[in-house]
Amino acid sequence: MSDHVGTLPAATAHQFDDAVQQRDASGLGMWVFLVTEILFFGGLFTIYTVYRSLYPEAFGHASGTLDITLGAVNTAVLIGSSLTMALAVHTAQVSRNRRLVALFLCATIVLGGVFLGIKGVEYAQKFHEHHVPGPSFHYSGADAQHAELFFCLYFLMTGLHALHMVIGVGLLSVLAVMALRGRFGPSYYTPVELTGLYWHFVDIVWIFLFPLLYLVERHS
Amino acid sequence: MTEHAAPHAHVVPLAVYFGVFIALLVFTGATTAIAFVDLGRFNVAVALTIAVVKASLVLLYFMHLRYTSRLTLVFVGIAFFWLGTMIGLTMSDIVSRGWFGA
């Protein structure tokens, strides 16, 4: 593709029949990656299911120490970021408005940053309360040993999720610069679309983490 | 640089995106509120059902699965098949422990 340096890489590579097949192949490749991601997080969800079924009381009590307001607000923030991400893809699909694409990408970055900031506040609270597993772990409730197991899973799952968010913010930053340079438009928006798939996947992981970590035995 | 005709990607109407966004917010509020109501063992079932509905909305509309190729659907289906296998077979072990002795 060296003959296309500095221009839109809209041309169809020779191994594809047409641009539609080329775009579908890129999408399928991204989905293959997301399949591995589903099973990657799935391992942690399996561990969670096993230990919650073995120690339901300890998990219920430990879940009650999490800040449900911050958790719910963060869920809404992440859903908002998925909307702005979808709007960025939509704008690139239907127009050559480079500023609007970049604006929606930046909005997604900002909302992702808000999510990570709130997560940081929650982590700081947990460190302050000595609820972080390790030598300084201290827990006043019943069955501290298995509550520590819950907090292990809490930090593993939210930490891995947050790492994915940080990577996503990095990808979106590159895309925002590319968008401002006019790289995307109706004929070529594959990077925006695929990064969107990744971002929505991270949103879905949180959609499950929120009830599983924050909403256990809240009624008692 | 000549502008090529757009490969016929399905353009989802903006109203659908905003509708899904509102629905996701409503479901988030609902699952948070219902968590404080004692439904016994059904609390988990309701929370997970709402999460599955929310995830389905994101998959179908934000991730365009409703408009994608059948081949992509096969790949996504396989992911959830193996996820179910992993959790299902693991839990069949955990749940059935001690069934011999009793």
C-alpha cells in the first residue's frame, strides 16, 4: 500500500473481492479477538461463580462495604461513553465532518477518564479501610478470610477492566488525532468501528461486574 | 483522492442509539433499586437477567450484531458456547461434590 501514503487507505487490497468484503474481514478479525477477551474475563467470572456459591454470606457482607452510589454512577458514565463512541462511528459513516468525529471521540475519552477517576476514589477508600488483600488486610465483619477472597476478585476483575479502559483511552487518543487529520469518512472508518467494538465490549464487562460485585445481598 | 461510494454498511438511525442509551440507564436504575428488595434467591436471577438484557442491547445495536454477517454471529455464538461450557462444567463439579457420601 506504499502508493497510498498520506491518503485515505480506502483502496481494496488485492486479496479482497471488494471494499465490503475487506471491511467485513476486518470486523470478523476484531470479533475473533473479542472472543478471546470474553473467555479471558470468563475465567475470572468462573472463579467468582465458584467462590460465591461456596461462601455466599461472606460475599454478601463484603459486597456491602462497596460504595453502591459510586458504582451506579460509574455504570451510567460508561453507558454514556458507549453512546458517544457509537455517535463517533455514526458520524464517520455518514459525513466527512472531521471535527465532529474527533469531538465524539474526545467525549468518549473524557467519560472514560471520569470512570477511571471515580474508580481511583473507590480504590483509595479501600486502601484507607484496609480492605485490600495482603499483609495489611483488616476486616471487622464475619468470615474475614473469605471476605478477603471477595476483595481479591474485586481488585482482579475491576483492575483488569480498568487496564482495558486505559488501553481504550490510548487507542481513542490516536483515533482523535487521525480523525482531525481527516483520515476517516464514509469510504473508510474501519479503525473507528473496530475500536468502538472494543470499547463496547469493555462496557459489557462492567454491565456484569456492577451487579456481581456491588449488588450482592443489599436487602438484608 | 476521489471519494468512493460507501461500502453498503448499515447505518443505524440516531434515534436507535439514543433509545438504547435511555433503556440502558433505566435498566441500571432498576437493577440498583431492585437489589434493595428482598426477593430471596431470585435477587441473583433478576440482577443477571437485567445484565443479560443490557448486554444484548449493547451487542445488537451499539456493536451492530443485528446487522452483521452470519459468519460473525457464528464466531460470537462460539464464544458464549465455550463460556457456558467453562462455567457449566466447573459448577457441575462444585455443586455435585459430596453427593456420593450422602
